Amino acid sequence: MSRVFASYRDPRSATELLAIDDDRLRCVQLDVTQATDIRQLVQLIEHDQGRPDFVIHCAGILHEKGIRPEKALSQCDADTLKRLFAVNSIGPLMLAQALIPLMPRRQKSHFTVLSAMVGSISDNRLGGWYAYRASKAALNQFMRTLSIECRRTHPGLCVTSIHPGTTDTGLSRPFQANVKNGKLYTPGQSAGRILSVVGQSTAEQSGQFVNWDGQPISP
Ligand SMILES: NC(=O)c1ccc[n+]([C@@H]2O[C@H](COP(=O)([O-])OP(=O)(O)OC[C@H]3O[C@@H](n4cnc5c(N)ncnc54)[C@H](OP(=O)(O)O)[C@@H]3O)[C@@H](O)[C@H]2O)c1
């Protein structure tokens, strides 16, 4: 029987997930900045003798209590920079370090992370958002490096960084005023596109940074 291991950080914002009653679903509390939480996830998967063949990492922050994206250099703060790198870049790499050894080596499999268009260095024409941009650029570089190592260790694995498109969630809500008509997508639309693009990607394309429509994005 296939299983889905779904993580949440705070049970208060995961009520819908935790209400699902399905034998195939395993829910686990996970803060990606906490090594003990990542170890617990691994133990749960191992206990179920699971071999994950589709990992999708969605967690990320642009703002949180006391943190707003910077408009100018003068607003950059070392602790904020560290916090965004911890959640957006280092967390997913540590998750990869923990999970990839459990993944099939030759059979087709996916390790996907939600990145952001603003992590593209060549596409940066507006400036601002120092911490978020740089943490997503670092995430893309981590995934690219991982994909090169995995060509040898996991030739069936496709590593993908994907931009989900501007999606109506708590992350984008304070910044939606400037989004053009028809360019704000529902979480369901974005999730469907991500699954479709990633599902069609092959190990030969591993390491790509792609848009929600499947077009490659220049890092
Ligand atoms: N929405 C957009 O327009 C957009 C555009 C480009 C890229 N993205 C990327 O898409 C991904 C998903 O964003 P979203 O729009 O779904 O934002 P969201 O609604 O704010 O969801 C972000 C999720 O990340 C979780 N999270 C935050 N810090 C965490 C940590 N330390 N450990 C574990 N989980 C943590 C949050 O958990 P809690 O529920 O506990 O807070 C929340 O469930 C992010 O990586 C984001 O950068 C989004």
C-alpha cells in the first residue's frame, strides 16, 4: 500500500490535514530547522519500511512575526538573514541529507522543493527582499549541487526547484496589491501544476529550476 507522510509545524494551522482519516496517511510534526524533528521523520518512515519516491518540500518564509522583507540595505538584519537561510535554504538541504538515503536508487523518483522566481539572480531587476531572494538562490544552488552528486548515487532521481506562481496564501497576502489580474492562483491550481510539471520531469532534467508552466528559469 502506498503511503503519504505529511508534515506540519503547528497543529493549530494544520487542522484540515489532521482531520483526514485515512490509513495511508501518516502525519508528523516537523520544524525543518530542528535536527531532532528530521530524525523523527526518518524513524517514522523506517518504522513503516517506507522508501519515499516522491518528496516535495513546501515550507518557506518571506515574513513572520518581527520579520518583513527588506526594501533597502539599511533594513537588513543579521538575525533575519540567518533565520531565512535556516528555513528556506539549510532546512531543505538537511531534509535531503536525511531522506535521500531512504529513496530508491535506480527507480524513477523525485525530490522537489518550492523555490521562487525572485531567487533568480539574472531575473533580479527590482532589487529589495535581500534575505528571501538570497535564501532561494542558495536553495537553487544547493539543489543543483545535490543533483550532480545524485547522478552517481541515485541515477533514477530527479531533483527540481520549482516556482509555484503567485499563489493566494498567507505568504503572498500582504503583497498581492501589485499582482496583475488573472495572475494570482489558488493553492489547488498551483499544487496541480506543480505535480504535473514535476511528474513529467525525468532524471536527465535533474537540477533544473523551473517555472509552474514547465519552462526553465535561468538561475
Ligand atoms: N505563495 C506564493 O505566491 C509563493 C510564490 C513563490 C514561492 N512560494 C514558495 O512556496 C512555498 C509555500 O509557500 P506558501 O505560499 O504555501 O506559504 P504559506 O501559506 O505561508 O505556507 C508556508 C508553510 O511553511 C511552513 N513553515 C514555515 N517555517 C517552517 C519551519 N521552520 N519548519 C516547517 N515548516 C515551516 C508554515 O507552517 P505554519 O503553518 O506552521 O506556519 C506553512 O505551512 C514557500 O517555500 C514559498 O517560498 C510561494
